[in-house]
Amino acid sequence: MTTIQELAAQSGVSVATVSRALNGSPEVSEATRDRILELARRLDYTPSAAARALVRRRSHVVGVILDTGPGHPDLLHPFFQEVLVGLKHGAGAGGYDLLLFASDQPGNGFGGTHSYLRRAEHHGVDGVVVMGFDGRDPEINKLAESKLACIAVDADLGGPRTGYVMSENREGAALAVRHLYELGHRRIATITGPLRTWPGRDRLEGYRSELAACGLEERDEYVIAGDFYDESGYRGTRDLLALDEPPTAVFAASDLMAAGALRAAHELGVRVPDDLAVIGFDDIGLASLIQPQLTTVRQDMHGMGEAAARGIARMIEDPEAAPVRAFVPTRLVVRASSVTQASRAKTPTTKEVGT
């Protein structure tokens, strides 16, 4: 690989002159600059990223923090995979690279204590995108309160330079409940996401508000705590179906939990949707592959990642810009897990909500 010293030697000028020419300094004559740039192209010279960062005070690297808690395979979760793909595409289009931070609380590279902010400073990232974290994590809060550009996916961290990109979680949950009500269900249960997360809280609030709008009373035994993963959906559905008056419909706050609900119903001999309607949230690839195909609230996961990338780039490039706050619409996708064959012809396949 050609070095700047070799470029200087072949150009017959100093290393400092080559550096000034490559960075567009007016101190170098146009003829000299053109000669150096032509030689750099011919020798396929690539300037050191570290050196460019020192000159321009920008690394063009965005840090990514992804943590869904112990025991949960965050990188394998379909939601985060889709968001990461969108983030990658959006960052690449804006000229940025991504650096995925380890989330198992190592030190800062110098034997120090765990600190996301210190690690961001150590790696010289221009900004950070945060996903799937515990909202009570003090280190995330320190990061949000710093002057570093930061965007959270599906959370509002506050902070002077911290924005967010969120799905219309509350409205999407309300769409699911309204769909079930219009199908004639009056005993509608939910399996929630973790209530320490914004999506978990908002989807539960959407469920509750739409029950009230439909004139239905909320029943405590119909609200089961889950964690967005399939095993909690399986256990929650078995508990619901064991009640003296079991629900006729379940809204699960994620597709993985809804898949667990379908497994529980199958094992207990409960027919879906004839005896129990099931709706999920996300519309991951699995939703249209399982049987019966899953009715779900679709999130534009790829679009969320791209929106986060555009937002963090804008905040990096304009330090005075207001933090990005964006909502991504959701829509209900109706499949076989909620409607019988007889009623399916009369039921719209999608209903949209959002801004």
C-alpha cells in the first residue's frame, strides 16, 4: 500500500505539502495540487483514517450499542437484524461506517470500569445509535446526557443531543385490539413486552386505551407479562387458557411471543382462529411462514434503521441541529391466525396508522 512518504518522494515535495494538497489547502498552488492528486490516483493512495480524523476532527464512524439483557440473543432477534440492515445501508449512503460495541460490560480498553461514554470517546466515534437497552442503565443515561450525538431506537432518552426513532407502537396495538373487537371478540388478553422498555409500555397502553374505546373492561388476569421472546408467549398462553373463563383472543406484543402462543394452543388442542384468535407485532419473516399464518402489526424495521442513520448523520454534521425525533408508521396485516376462512373475504388485509 502506498504511503504518504512515498507519495511525497515521487512528487518531489515534502510530506506536509502532500498533506495540504490532499486536504485542499490554499497554501498549495493549483498546479502542484493537481500533480499530487493525479499521482495519488495513479498509485491508488488511500489516506489513513486515523490521520484524516485528526485533521478533520471527525472519524465518520458511528457506534452501535445493542443490548437486550442477559440470556437474550440480541443479534439473532429478527427485529434487530432488520434494523441493523437499514442502519448499515443508511450509514453507508451517508459515508459512515458502523462500530458495534460489545455489551457485556468490559472495561474501556485500559483496564478501567465499564462506561459506554468512555468507550465512545476512546474509539473516537462521531455519534452513537442505541437499541434494546435497559432504560435503567446508568451508563446509557450518562451517554444520553453527554454532548455526543446520540439516537435511540424505540426509546426516548432525553438529553441535550439525544434523539429517537420510534414505531407507532401505541397506535399499532390499538389497531390490533380494534380488529379483534370488530371480529366479535369481547374477552381479549395481551402478553406484554418488558415494561421497562418503551415498546413494552406503549403497546400495553395502546391495548388498554382501545379496550376502553370499545367499551370493554380490562381484566387483570388477561394481562400477562412477557419479554418479547417465544417462551414467554408459550407460558403466558398456557396460563390464559387455564383460566375458568379463558380469552377468545390474544394480542402478543411481538411475533416471537405470538409464535409461542400458537405452539401452546396447538399442544392444548385449541383451534386457531376458531377457538382463539392470535395477533403479533413486528411482521418478521417467520410471521408468514408458520401455520396458521400470523396476523400482526407490521413495523418498518428497515426504515427505522435508515431513519436512525439519516438522523445521526444530520446531528453530527450540524452540531446546532435539534435532536431528531421521528415516528415510523405501523400497519395491521391480517392473516389466518385471526380470521376464519368464512370471514376472511370480508376483512381488509391491511390497516395503516401513523404520521
